[in-house]
Amino acid sequence: MNPLNLFLPCAAGVEDYLADEVQRITAQPLAFKTRGGVGVQASWREAMRLNLHSRLSQRVLVQLWHGGYRNEQDLYQAASAVAWEAWFTPAQTIKVEITAQHSPLTSLNFAALKIKDALCDRFRTTCGARPSVNTTWPDVRIHAHLGTDQLTLYIDTSGEPLFKRGWRQDTGDAPLKETLAAALIAACGWNGAQAQTLEQIEPLVDPCCGSGTLLIEAAQIALRIAPGLQRRFAFEQLLPFQPHVWNALQDEAIRQQRAWPAGHGPIVFGSDVSHRMVDFAQRNAERAGVAQAILLRGGDALQRLPPCPRAGLLLLNPPYGQRLAAAGVAGQRAHERAQTSARESAQMADGGDADAFFEQLAAHWKSHYAGWTAWVLTPDLKLPGKMRLKETRRVPLWNGPIECRLFRFDLTARRSPAAAQSASH
């Protein structure tokens, strides 16, 4: 098969990290990088390898057509020109998904219908039968993107989005997506993947760990466990699929895993005020194959002390809004108030007890985590002021539809009142 034009979409703000990841996995130069994804020319084998190893992309799409359009009939002609029969059979079910940016067409549903009709008409002409539509669990997903005057048609090799690794079965409210957790780890420069030995890995702590997504992603990165080993992919339903090639890629990934020494202590640490969430995180870690690398404890973020003598990274997506109940002492009070009415909940999320929690958290860190580096993902651009900390870096990232910043704080010890008074003279 000739080299394929692949497009890997990702969350806004993750493009640079995804570009590095794609080049590392494929050893190919990027074709392009745009807002929300990267493109690369690579083989079918590399498309499967990307599905298996990518932690940052949402899916791996093969571009089958790109060109101009003006109306729905142009969409029909474009879809008619694609050799769909080289990719799947009429016995398989399909779904056409469409996105648009500044498209002049008035109905995306009608646009998707025209593409589906063209595909089915081509199958009827070439094969004497047409595929059926299944909008819930299709065998084959077709993606169409409409720009102002350009149409791109893709076939999806992933199926379910790549953040669905297969191990997270226990979750709480508003869980962090695995792809975003991996992006946070990439952005903060944690050395789990690059360290030659487990002893060289920086300690990583999430004091608001929830169901453990950040910790499990970090532990899998450190142990070099491919994120796609526990799931199935849409490419297994496509005609170019060769089971022996896929089995070889899986075997290669297993051989690349870092062995866990008997009796070795954990390398990442997490806690949560909800013991129920800690139980969830423990079960998820066991399914992900990294339970031995993670130490989980119940406890308030405002009270947990460093879990090891060596300074490292604090990395967290702290509770805000509806998630404040997981925050600890201040967050619990806020959550209790939030139960009274939606109005109070909205007011609470913007200030008051939320501000008190972050101010107390910063004071706790200054007292007990001197020498550590804290990275905090938040939609609140004023968070550094509320914590009375000066950020040394801010990274724009999106948590779904929410624009956030990942703030870096270099923590130093609190000065005693006597020292502060002495410094003022």
C-alpha cells in the first residue's frame, strides 16, 4: 500500500506535544501541524502503530479525498470518486460523521446524507449491494470535514476515541480524559519516559487524584506500557488489516515494557479526600497493570505530607465548580452549601470557599513542599493571585470546551514571621 495521508486530531493546545509524539512513533517528518491536530505521511503499519502507542491523539484518520466544493452536489461527486470498496465490504455497517468550520452549507445533516448516498450508490454499482447504516456501533466510521470551500473525507482507523484505553471502569464526576492527562504530563516535562532507571524518575504526586487517571497515565508512561494494548480498533474491521502484522506490533510493544523489580517501591503517589474515589483509582490501576507503581491513600489535600523524602512534581487538576467536594476541608464546606440551590452553587464556584481552599493549599505547600514544583490545571486565570504564588510558566490547554491554563509554581519554604521582620529592616 502506498504511503497514507494521516490526520491525528487532538485537543487545542496539545499540537506541539502530539507532533513530537507522532515523529517519535513513526520516525517520519510531519506533513503539517494545524490547530486541533497534525498530519503525517506514513504506512498502514504505522497507522496501526499510532493507534497502539499514541497517548495524545483522539483518533487516527486516513485521508481519502481533499478538494474544493460549493454545494451538496459537489459533496456527492467527491464521495462517489473514493474507492470505498478497497477499504470495506457492503456487508459492514457505516456511519458518516461531519464537522464544519465556516461552511456555507445550511444543513450538516443533509451534507452527511449526500455523502452517505454517494458511498452507497458506488457500492451498489461496483458490488451489487450497499452497506447499512448503524449510528450506534458501526463497523466503519467515515469522517467529513467542511471548511469554507474545502472538503476532506477520512476513514477512521480507531473506532472508539483513543482516550478510551480500556482500563477505566470506575469513575467519579467530571473525570479527566486520559489524553488530557497525558498532555499535562508532557507539558510539565516529567522524566518518567526518559529516565534510564526507576530510581532516576522524579516523584510525582496528585493530591486530588479522583479515579486515578493522571497517576495511571504517568505510571504507564514510566513502565513504557502502550496505551492501546487493552482495546480493539476499527482498523481490525478494514480490508487492509493483516492479523499477523498487528500481532507483531503488539508483541513488540510488550517486549518494550520496563520490567518491575520485585520489592521496588512506588514511583507515583496519589490521594483523595473521598475514600470511595481512592478505591476506584486502585481498581483502575490494577486493570491498567500499574498497581505496583502507585501508592494511593485517602486524605485531605490540605493535610497530606510529602510521600517521599526527595522533592518532585505536584501535578493536579484541582476541583472547581461541581467538583469542589473532592477538594478537602474547604471544598467539603463549599459542596454542602452547593446542595441548597443552583444559584448558590454557581456563586460558590467563582469564589468564597473555593478561594479559601486554594489559599490554604498554597500555604500547606509552602510549609511542607519546599523544593517541589507544582503544576495546576485550572480555568481560573486569576488562580496564582488567589494562591498568592507567582507562576513561572503558563501553558494554554483545553479541557473539553473549557479553556484552561496549566500553571507552574516553584515552591519555596514559608518565611517565619521573625525572618520576614528581619528581612524588612
